[in-house]
Amino acid sequence: MRVIGHLPEETIARTFGDFLYVQGIANQVEHQPHDGWAIWVLDEDKLESAGRLLAEFRTNPSDAKYKTEGRKAAELHEKEKLDEEAYRKKLRHGRHLFRPLTPYGFGPLTFALIAASVTVFFLSSFGRNEEAVRALFLTDFSTGSWDTSLPEIRHGQIWRVFSPMFIHFNVFHILFNMLWLRDLGSMIEGRQSSLHLLALVLVISGCSNVAQCYIGMRGPVFGGMSGVVYGLLGYVWMRGKFDPGSGLFLHPTTVWMMIIWFFACLVGVITHIANTVHAVGLGIGLAWGYLSSMRYR
């Protein structure tokens, strides 16, 4: 799903959206601050043809054919609505699990990551019982020391590379991480895909966890989703900045909050923080977002 262009007025944008719909090109019309009304095309295989139609529309938006096609679109929408209602009558419905909390909805992978984190938080007695989740740390440190060769991982416990992201040590720790994850993860899933988010999460968490273990002061005694969150923040920031058509966007205030919080942790204003996880996660996210935007420039 990508933006093919913007139109200045809602009425004109929706007229063109209806025209595309009749041509068999699924689309969405969405207002964006400072840019006007964005035309999103859902099928990337039809971007080229939709772009040509938009260029043609801009030359003469008052052409009568667009209004005629608009009426056909209304009829098609009504038919789809009736078909959907008939289909729903055949099914039993509970409440929708992934209700939209944001314009892009609540992503299923994002929900799964939050559910896993909350489950681990309860299993660890709200972060007070490390013994209960010891298998999720990078390596065993029950004797007071740890083997720098990470023997558990070498012997097949690969999940330990990623699982520290599910460990949280207090209510505020998990609350803020989950709120950020809900918004950023769902945005990436909604604008790109769950598979893309999964790749980001695995690479960011794996690299930042290993780096924290070897560089941090406490070795493998750390946990939390904050490295992933910083990575997603960096990714969305760079991708939105250099590829506006991706639909990813961070408000400048959010960026400043991220930077201030990062340095507050780094200089010790806030203590007992895995700063290496933050730094590596942010660096990977910034690089990934910038590099992935280059092909669209």
C-alpha cells in the first residue's frame, strides 16, 4: 500500500477515489497535515496505472465521466455492503479481537508481542522473581558469574538471543514499552506488513541483546522491549523522513522526546538502564529506515 499523490480538496480526492474503485483499483483517501488528501493504492501492482490515471485526472478534474463513474462506485459499494451483511448473518460473531486503537488498527503481531510480555511479567511476579523466567535470559548467571561463550545458545537454545525483550522488572517499565510498541508496531504492520515488523523485531532484539551482554556493566542481567522500541522509533523516523509515501510518520515532538529520554538514561539521570540496548537498537533502526527508503527516492 503506497501513496500515489495528493489532491487539495476532499471532494475532489473522493471523486478520484471512486473513479479508481470503478476501474478495479482498490484505494483509500486519507487527510494528511500540510499535504492535503492522500490517495493510497492498496495493490502495488497497480501503482503505475493508478499514477497515470491521477495525472490524467489532474488535467481536467471536472470532466463529466468522473461524476458518472462516481455514481457507479456508490452502486458497487452498496452491493458490497449488502453482500457482506448477508455473509455475516451466516456466521456467529464475538467481539473483534484487534479493534482499531489507531488509524491503522491493532496489528496481530504487535498484539502477540504485548501478550507475551505481559504473560512473562505475571510469571515473574511483576518482575520480582527472576528465577521463574531464568530460561529467557541470554545465559545462566545463577552462580553469580556467567560463561561469556553463551553455552546455552551454542547448544541450541536460540530463543535466548531474543527472549530478554519479554522480561520487564516493574509496572512502569512494561507499561511505557507496551504503549510505544502498540503504536509503532501497529503502524508498521498497517502500512507495511507483519512479516516486515517480525524481521525488524528479531534483528533489533538479537543484535542489541548480544551487544548489551558483552558491553553492559551487568552482563546478561537485563531485559525489556525498550531496545526494540528505540529501533522501531528510529526506523519509522528515517523511513517517514526520506520516503513520505510509505505512510510512516513521527511527530517532531515525539522525536525530541525520544532523544531527550535517550540522553537522560545515558548520562545517568535515570539509573539501572540497559543503555547499550537503546543505542544499538536505535542505530539499527535509523540505518534500516534510511537504507530501505533509498529505492523510493
